[in-house]
Amino acid sequence: MTTPPNADSVEESPARPPDAAPDDAPPPPRASPLAITALVTGLLGIVPLAVAFGVAALVRSRRGTSGGRGLAIGGLGAALAWVAAWTVFVVLVAPSPSTGDGRSGGTSANGMVPLSTLGEGDCYTGVAPNATRLASVKTAPCDGPHQGEVIAIAPLSAAPRAEGVRREDSTQVDLAAPLCVERAAFLEKSRFLPDLKPYVHVGSGAPGAEPTITCAMHYTGSDVLDTRLAETLDPDLTTYATLKVGKCIEDLDDVDYETWPVEIARPVPCTRPHRYQLFANFGVPAFEGATWYPRPQQEIDEEADRECVAKAQRKLPGAPAVELEITRYVGKPEQGIRNAPVLCFVGRLDRADLKESIVSK
């Protein structure tokens, strides 16, 4: 007969936790070099390497062939932080291409930016001498050599509507041109006026946004433009287009028939010898009806001749008893200006000097 052992003499084994690994379980996998490299490169900001090593480490960790999942995730997180930091720097800290007080825009590889991204008062260069359209320019400081300046920015709805012109029959540039003409009026006293060429640009802007007008003046002369256009004004200058009736001119031989409206006029006192006196300054319609289609130049010239003759009968009642000749100048149709300017001068047919005013007030 076998006697059972005494319960007090039995050596109890310590209890094993339910989730404890068996005595022969393999040790946990060590962190892989890929995970360590991902963390180091992520902290150093080497984003491409951090992403590549981090992803590779995560793949191996999931397969159970290596450890370091936490290190890989940390490397990817550090790389993401670097990307966010650089994005903030570019948006908030990086300098804008605009040199004036206007808007800034994206710069291309050659430093050119769309004209529509410039602001009022910004100056630019980088325009070909014979350019007919001004789409892209290079910003430049206005106190250094430059080719042009943006003189006005406005929404398309701000453009004045020419009388009798239907918007549906006009392009956006046609509609915008009168506004640019108004904004450029102050340059009639600029010493650079004969060499200033206007540009009108209408940008589409953001989807659904109203188009924006950009008015620019491009300098085509041989001198150096190194100041703002507002600083080139001379109150004593008068162009032929703004010459007042009754003014006397020594001679008209040097006046160009194509560019006379912007040429500088130099009137003299009518008591001094002179050959011509202005007796009429007016405009005739330069476009067909309510459209922006130019009238034939011959029609404009013939109407200007009739008006000059009619005005001569009223303005020259006290003319001397000598044969007189009428010399008239007619401007070309210009975008945004409904009327072509006309000047009517009177002089002696024998080209002898006049010594007093012969035009009635």
C-alpha cells in the first residue's frame, strides 16, 4: 500500500503568467540598420533617404524579419516635419519677385513673370525692342535702368463705357483701353512722352473672378529711364495734341506727320516772327459707328479738311489781305480713343513770316 506524500512536503512551482513565452521561444528581433538609418537621415533633413529607408524598414518589420518599427516611424515623422518647415519658409519668408508695392507672382527659370502679377508702380525690363504684346517681363527697381512701368491696375468693370459702343461687340482689350488712356493722361507733361508706348493687358485671374486690367507704359527711346514716370513730368512742356487755339509756332518743318500728337510743341509769342498760328484743335470719329473698327484714313482726312475750312471762316475774319494756306494734321486711330485728333494751322501762302495774331478769340 502506497502512502500519498504529505502536502506540506510537496515543492510548489511558481505560477507562470498566461501570456508568458515558453522557455524555448526565440528572442525578439533586433532593430534593423534600415530603421536606424531612416531615423538618422530623417533627423538630419535628408528627406528622400529617410523616406526610402523608413518604408523599407517598415516592410521588413511587418514580415517579422527585423525590428525597429518605432525607429522607422520616427524617421518618417522627422522627414515630414522637415517638409512642412520648408513649405512654411517658401510661402512666408522667401522674397517675392515684385520690386514695387504691387502683387507678386511666380517666377520662371529665366526670371520672367507674367505682367498681370505686377502691381501699380512696379517697373520692369526684359522686353524685346519690337514686341507687339507684353505678356511676360522681368521685374526691375524703378530707381535703376528699366524699360517700363505699370501705371494702373483696375477691374474690367471700372473701365468707362464709350458712348454708343456695345460691350458684346468689343473685345476685353477694347473695353479696357479707355481706362488706360485716362490713367496715362498725366504723362502728357513727361519729357519722355514721344518715346512712351502704352500696353493694355486683361488678365483672367482666378476661376470665377472678374478680369483685371493692367495698364503699362513701355519706354522705347535711346536715353536711360532710371526713375518713376511721375518724376519725369515738366509743367512747362506742351504737346501738339494739347496745344491751345491761338498759339503761334515758328515753323512746322520738323513735325512728323505720324507722331505729331506726342511731339513737344514750342510756341512763341505771336508778336515775334512766326510762320503758323493754330486756329482749330478738335477730333473726328476714328471708328465705324458703335464698333472699334477703324474708319478708312481717307474718310477721316476728308472730314478733317471740311471741318478746318468751316472753322477758318469763323476764326479768321480779320486775316490780312494776303493769300493764306491751311495746314492740317490728322492723328491715326488709337485703341481706346474714339476720335482722331486734328490740328488746323494758318500761314501765308508765300511762306513769309507773320508778325501778329490773325486768329480771332
